[in-house]
Amino acid sequence: MKKPPTNPKEIDPKARIAGFDEVVLCYTEKEALAEAARCLQCKNPTCIAGCPVGIDIKKFIAQISAKDYKNAYLTIKEKNNFPSICGRVCPAEYQCRKTCIFTKKDLPFASKDAINIHFLERFAGDYGMKHVEHQSTRAPERQINGIRVAVVGSGPAGLSCAGELARAGIKVVIFESLHKPGGVLRYGIPPFRLSPETLDFEIAYLGKLGVEIKTNTIIGRTKLLNELFKEGFHAVFLGLGAGTPSFMGIPGENFCNIYSANEFLTRVNFMGAYKFPEAHTPVNIGKDVITIGGGNTAMDAARVALRLQKINNIDTNVKVFYRRTENEMPARRLEIEHAKEEGVNFEFLVQPIKFEGDENGNVRSIECLRCRLGEPDSSGRRRPVTIEGSEFKSKCDIAIIATGLLANQVLTGVTPLLKTDKWGNVEVNPVTMETSIKNVYAGGDIVGGEGTVIEAMGMAKKAAAAIIERLERKLS
Ligand code: FAD
Ligand code: SF4
């Protein structure tokens, strides 16, 4: 008989909403061994095709089964620079777990009994953080003489590109506009999903490889792209992300207390708004919070808002409004489950049409139309179709809009030679990730795609390989 999956322990929902500690705990050794033992070690492992960076999943699971945790870690590291991060945030149910042999055909996401590849990756990654890297990381012996590459942006794309280049002996300087590195991993994904200590560790690892990080530097403002070449950098990688929020364009969207999810999360995760007045950046906390959207950003914003209410002794009341059904939600399934367990309520098939406010300009309610699902759109998901005459209103004193993010134009807007598409994303050669400017490469959310951490890292690795190849050719 098939063994049921082993899931890691989680903090009880009532306890966890009182703070920002990580919700999911790492597997114990016993749990990891039990889960690894369920893997069939398939002759043709279908899981690997589902991993955007092609980790040898079968091999690292076999190494865990053999208690060879160090090599399990190193197997993952061959393809993925940050196993502890990806083990926590990868949407595995749409990737490797979905293509695992245990997932039944034609499901939109992995079956429950697909191997918990991501939790095993985290187990190996956390083992590596504690037992491998501290002993073995050192700057590469070889330095390619005088060669320097600038990386703009320190999200997963920039960090990953920097790591690959540094390991090849190239001197890398990362320029980051914010005062701390990490990109969305720092300011978007809340600490209860990815602890800052994990991120700090992975970034410190780059420091040991000799990567320098210059924060508070906006390329396109503090200095221009061509100035980097004048300063002697031989190539530049752009990992600018997509940090510009998109709004719905409906009446009343400018009322006070309507936040973009990015601003709301940045204020809380990055600026410590939940510690106000100890921290200097506050955020308003309402009694009736409505988050609009169905992705990871919407789930994070809703769960953060719920915690703020709890911490401030306000009865928790957070709703998510989404215009399709739960099946079409792009968020990780685990985050949806966690949000529900914590007390977030969901209204599906609703389309906001306007906000109403009071005489002080504060939002007071949201008006919506109900929807039904129509034919699939370009994303393959069934399109929401509004139902005439189905208007309804909901009380709302904080609204958080998480309906999408767009490319940031700070650099592209002042660099006319850098070709962008109609959405403002940087155009690249898909094989080398080189842009329309020679020796300028790009990857991650700034070039579009699925918008996941692992995909951003995969693109960055491709760019790094192309940069290394060109620089080595130049030197030979
Ligand atoms: P980013 O992470 O956005 O980093 C870009 C960096 O570049 C930023 O630090 C920015 O400050 C800096 N920058 C921008 N312009 C300049 C400039 N001109 N000069 C200097 N620095 C600059 N994906 C998952 O796989 N799993 C998840 O669970 C998940 N959850 C998410 C939750 C939220 C709230 C959000 C917003 C996204 C989430 N994603 C998730 C998506 C994922 O985080 C992104 O796809 C990924 O971070 C993209 O990486 P990146 O390096 O391209 O960009
Ligand atoms: Fe097979 Fe799934 Fe194990 Fe991959 S993870 S080897 S597909 S059982």
C-alpha cells in the first residue's frame, strides 16, 4: 500500500498570527527520511522536467535516503544557488511536484501525494547552511585578471547571476537601490514564509565569494548605465524586477487607506511598520480589510494585515476578493490553505467596480459585480464575465490592491538604446539573455515570464554563462 506523505510541522494558526515567525518548520531528520523513502526513484524521473533549473531531484532524494545530506545539498547547488530559499518559496505544486509520477494527469496542480520535493530541498538546504557552507566556502582561487561585472538589482536574479560569476573568478559589484539587498525576498515575501536569517545567510555566502554590494544606489539616477562601462565594468546584468504596482483604474481608487500591496508589504516587512512607533514607517490598520487579487502577493498582504489586526487587538476581519474561482488562483496552494486556516475569508467571482469614501477622503466601502467563468483567455484560465445587475457593497476601511506588477521604468526610461516591449519589459536574446545593448544582459521579472524566484534565477544563470563565455573568449 502507498504510504501517505509526511508533512513538516507547522505553528498552530492561532499562535502564528500573533507574530511574524516562520509558519512551516523544517523537516526533522526522521520526517525527511520518511518522505524520501516514498520516492520511487523512477527510471525516467518526470519530476526533473518540471524544475525550471533542472535539479537532479531523483539523485538528491536518493542521497537523503542514504543519509548523505552533504552531497544531497551539493547536488542541488549544482543547479540552484539558493536551496533554502527555493525550498521555502518555490511553487512546487505547479512545477516539479506537478510532473512527479504521483500527480494524476490533467490536474491544474500537483496531487497531495506527489513527493514533497520542496520540503526535502529545504531540509538539504538548511543542512547545508549549518554544516557545509561554513566549512567550505572560500573565494575562488582564480580571479580573471582585472575583469569586473556590474549587477544591477539584488533580487534572486541579481544574486544568482553574481554568485555564478564570482564562482568563475569574476569580480562582481551589485548595485541596489534600497538600503538592504534581497529584492522581493526582502521587502515582499513576509518573514513568516522566508526568515530574514535565511536570506542573510545566502547573501553572506556571496560576500565570502568576494561579491561587493553597494546599496542606496539607483542605476539610472545615481549613475547611468553607460557610466558603469566608463568605470571599467566589462559587462552589466540587469535584474531590476517588476516593482511598479498596477491599479484597477476604477473610481475612488485614490481614497486614503487604499494601498498597493507592494507599498503595504514594504512598509511592514522591510520598514518594520508592525513595530511602530519603534520603527518609523507606520501603516494604517483597519477593522474591515479587503485585499484584491489571487496571487502570492494577495495572500501575503492578507496574512500580514491579519497579523497587524491581531497584534493591535483588533478583531480579525480580512477578506480576499478574487474575480475567478479558487482553482484559477495563481498563488501557491499552501499559502491559500494557510490563509484560510488563519482566518482570512475569500469571496470568489467578484469584480470591484468602485470605492466609496467619507468626507475626510478615507475609503469606506467597495462596490463589486459578481462574475461567472467564461471561455479561457490568453493565460489559459477561464475568463471572468461580470453578471449584469449583480452589484453589491462591502464595508472596507483598508483596501490592498494586489492585481499585478509592472516593469520598473527608472533605468529603462533613461536608456533609449535598451529595447523594451509594449509592457516595458526589457527584450533579450532568449539563449544568451543579452539585451539590445552589447554586453548588457537582463533576467528575472524585468524580462517578463512566470514571475517566480526560481525562474528569475534560471534566467540569471543563463546570462552568467553567456557573460563568462564571452569574457573567456576575449581573454583567450
Ligand atoms: P526583484 O526580486 O524584484 O529584485 C529587483 C531588485 O532590483 C530590487 O531589490 C530593486 O530594488 C532593485 N532595483 C530595481 N531597479 C533598480 C535600479 N535602477 N538600480 C538599482 N537597483 C534597482 N515567487 C515565488 O517563486 N514564490 C513565492 O512564494 C513568491 N511570492 C511573492 C510574493 C510577493 C509579495 C511578490 C511581490 C512576489 C512573489 N514572488 C514569488 C515572485 C518573485 O518574488 C519574483 O518573481 C522575483 O523576486 C523576481 O526576482 P528579480 O530578481 O527579477 O526581481
Ligand atoms: Fe519519481 Fe516523483 Fe521520485 Fe521524481 S520525485 S523520482 S517523479 S517518485
